[in-house]
Amino acid sequence: MQARLKPALHAVVTSLDMLRRTDPDAEIAWRERDQARLDRCTAVIRRLSAEGTLAEDWSIPDAAYLMWAATSQRVWEDLVLEGGMTSDQYRTHLTRLLERALT
């Protein structure tokens, strides 16, 4: 999902990120967006745990935060915009990384 959304939302997210440093309403919107993403990551990790596929050395909160951090806008920018990965490569490599780290 993140690989599909990030390119389309990049300009808006970049603007919101800059604006939030001086605008309290933008900061609230930023935090709500990040919390919603963390909530989605937590839901995925809870499902892995319920299915018995979450690696046993991970707690649900720690695994969710790892997924949340790895799928951040900045990581996408570093890998796709700066590193030259395509969106497909980003999706493939990030999925492989998270699967190997968390399961």
C-alpha cells in the first residue's frame, strides 16, 4: 500500500512536513497521519502474531514501530528519489526486508 501511495502523495506530504514546523494545525495533521500509519502497521503485526508467524524475539509494539519507520516518507525518498529505485523495486525490497526481519 505504501509503495502505491507515496508517489501520489509526495508533494502534499513534503509540504505538510515543512509547514508543520511553524503551523500547529499542520503539526496536528502530521501526527494524525503518522498515528494512522502506525495503527495500520500494528494491525499487520497483530495479525502476524495471531497467525504465529511473528518472529518470537519481537514484541508487537517493537515490530510495529520497525515497520512504521521502514515505511516512512523519508525512507521512500532516500530509496526512490535519492537512491534511484523504482517503485516496484522499493516495494519488493522493503517487503523482503520486513518479511525477513519480522517472520
